Amino acid sequence: MPESFSREVPEGSNAPKVYGKRNPNSVIEARQRRLYRRQLEGLPARQLVLDHADRESVAVATAWKDWKAVSEWNERDFQEEKATLVSRLQNMRMRAIEKAIRKGQLSSAAMMMDSLGKVLGEADNLTGDESVKLNIQIEKKQ
């Protein structure tokens, strides 16, 4: 066990115990950061929490508290990054299109370019008043 997490406190010392009541905030935050990294594996929340409880040897209730903290971090991150998400998404689309063309996956590139065109408003020009209108009339037999 690392020295920073040692439970021993010299006699007569006024220094607080490293673990506080049970765990110091730094240990709890380190555990929550590990859960934050694991969420990128794409597992459902319940599976992540149960695996986290097993890996960290904590109660399931504690694992759910960690998940709540991670969810708050995700919400805060999203709010802070919301303004830059569209430009980042566009950059990812451009890279994906470039890679698809280099690999000869032209149908994939065409689909991604259509998606990019929709975001940029290309489809709005085609669906305006100047688009083709079809009128069908049925005449009675005489």
C-alpha cells in the first residue's frame, strides 16, 4: 500500500488521520475518476456500477453514489463544451469522409457527405418554393 494511504499516525501527533472518518476525499475522488474512465466502454449504467463495486470493494450503494458524482461531471462537461461540440463534430465528419475516400469506400463517403450537407443547410435550398411540385388529376371516363 502506498505511503500516502498509510493508517499509521505518529504518537502524540496532531496530524489528522489520512482516512478521516473512513476515506479521505482524495481516495473517493480517485475511485470516482476510475469509474469516469470506465464509462467510455459503453456498458449500461447498472453494469458499470456493479462492476465498480466489485473492483473497488465497496458497497453497491457507495458505487451508486460514485455514479451520481460521475453523472454530475458529465452534465457539467457537456454544458461547458456545448459551444464547441458542433465544430468538433464537423471535424470528425471531415476526417471520416477523407478516410473513407482514401480506402475506396465511396458509398460511405457519399452518405457522410449527405449528412454534412444537411447540417450545413444544403437540403434547405432544395426543399424551398422552387422545388418541383407534382399535381395529379384523375379524369372521368366518358
